[in-house]
Amino acid sequence: MDLGLSPAELVLEARARKFANDVARKRGIEIDRSGEYPWDVIEAMKTEGFLGMTIPREYGGQGASFLDAVLVIEELGKACTVASRIAVETNMGAISSIMHYGSEAQKRMAAELVLGGDKPAICITEPDAGSDAMHMTTRADKRGDKYIINGRKHWITGAGVSKLHLIFAKVFDEQNRPLGIGGFLAVREKDKGLKFVRREPTMGLRGMPEGELAFENLEVPADMMLAPPSGIKRGFAELMNAYNSQRVGAGTVALGVAGGAFDYALEWIKTREQFGRPIAEFQGLQWMLADMQVALTASRLMLYTAARSKGANGSPFPDPELAAQAKIYAAEAAIKIVNDALQFYGARGYSNNFPIERMARDVRMFTIGGGTAQVLRTLVASRALGWKLPQTREGYLDTANRKQPAAE
């Protein structure tokens, strides 16, 4: 099917597919069973050039597009979800934000770490501030030429293995006046006060640590604050623009997992026989297969469109609404596709001797992480209505009152 990819993009896609089949597929099974972070796969990805692809050439990267990264992420996702997640984190999100908004020193430091095999950790979520990120309690207090950070972050992808951390915290000046939310760069084992607390036991993606971090008087030099052009007061929104690329990446991992499950299911129904014939001959399963294929194509088109898009006011990151729509659809479709693939296998699909069982656990994350499907729907609805839709009770009531028609 022609999806408008250039010859160079098709070559990249084929190269990623070969790597996924030759290197990542077997390790995907082993990583799930051991729960170990796959340093060997990272080294192979580094050799192949799949880490830091989107980093500009002047900093050692390839200057690749987000669509290039999407093509690699999708193929890896068919074979090894953890490898696919690593491709997201080393090409989108935190590293994208640093490469766009960072100083020369910040860009060079981040590029060196990522190209060397580090998966940056973006630290937003807290124990009591998930989707409600604005109510984070981690704070950064200005003290001369440094900031002192205290607080906790939870569900941090790469906790305990990532070196580079982009930490979001509420900023206070030396008179304890709030200035807004800022981003700060810290490196594990270099900056004292960045502490790994614990790792969460997870349902899927078992080789990718999710954990809790504590910042106890973490000292960050003032020149390691990531400062967008609009400054601290409005800078959080700008820094979060980079997260639109992360959302496209997360949706693409889900697409990859679903595509891998579809490939397994397609092969299975051609060879599995019941009632004296291949089960692919039964119309009920043919229609299920057709629905899976339709959803895969729709997901792919939405994600490719979002990856190619640009935000408003010269933003290099994907359009927020297109990114949200693509992630919502692809993630939810992927869960159904994988569940239907498991159904084709019958009882075998429920066994961890077959890859579908792992895929069903892995794919469940993607309507949660990187923006829940419900919160992203609020973003889409806000754009459709042309209204701001604050989710606090006071903000909601204020919006509702302002939308009431005037009394006659």
C-alpha cells in the first residue's frame, strides 16, 4: 500500500524491519521474562543509527524527521516493545525539547549522552499530580547561581537506568515568590540529590523500568535550566509542545505492537485447522481480520500525518490536535487488534509460550502513558468548541457560567 513514503523512507523502513526481525524479536521474549533493561539491544540500536536520529547533524545526529523516527519505532514495536519505547525516548520528547530550546552547552551535553546510549527521562508525573500536572509540588528554589530542587516524581520511565533527566518543577525566586514551572537538566550519578526510590512492578513492558525518584536538595546550576523564549511564566506550555512528538511516538509503539499481533494472527489462521479446514475460511474470522486491517491503516495514516505536521507559530513539533487524535485512535485500536489476535489463537493465545500474551500486556499502557485517552479527548473537544476547558471544579463552573446565554 502506497502511503506516500519517499524512496529514502522506504529504505529506512526496510532496514528497521530487518533489525527488528534479526535482533529485537528474540530479545523481546527474553526481556519480558527477565525484566532486565536491554543494554545489548541499545548497543545494537546505537550501531544501527537508531538512537538520536532526530538530533541535528551539527551535534552528531542525522537531522532525521519525526516521520523517520516513526518508521523505525513502528517496525521495532512489531518485535520488541521495549526497544520501540527506547527509540521514542531517544528521538522525541525530552531530547527534542532540549535540542530546540536548550543552550549550546545543554544541546551538546544531551546529544553526547543520547548518542552514547542513554535514554533520557522526562520527570513530570508525581504521586498526587498525574494528568493534573499543573498541581505538581516539586519545587526549585533560586539560590545564587543555582537552583535547589526538592520533591518526588513517580511513574518515571527509565527510573534508575536513565542518566539525563528533564525535571519539571515550580520555580521560586530568592524571596520565595512563585515564577511558574520550569524544566531543569540533571544527570544521575553526577548531580547529588537525585535519588532512585523504587521500581514499580508492571503488567507489561517489563524491561522498561517505571519508578519513583526523589530530589533531596538537588543542586542544579542556573545554566542547566531549560528556558524557552517566553520565559518561566509561560514556558511550561512551550516545553510541553515537545511532548506532542512523544505522543506521536507512543501511538506508534501501539501501532507497531498491533501490527506485529496482526502478522502473527494472519499466519496462524492460514495454518490452524478446525472442522477439517483452515480457520481462515470462516467468514466470521475474515471479517474480524478485515476490521483489524482497516484499523491498522487508519492508525498509520493518522500517525504519519501527525508526524509530518507542524504546530502553530513556527513550532517544529507536531500539531497538538493531530498528535492527540492520532494517539487516542491508535492506542485504543491497538488494544482491540491485539485482543482479537489473541482470540484467533484461542487458549494458546492466553499462554506465555506465545508472543500474543506479552503483546496484550504491553499494549495496555498506551491509553495511559503520555496523556490518557480521556485527557486528550478534552484537548480535541477544546479545539472543536473553541473554548478553554479547565478541569478544576472552579474552572469548570466559571467556564459553564460564561457560556450561558444572556437573560432576556
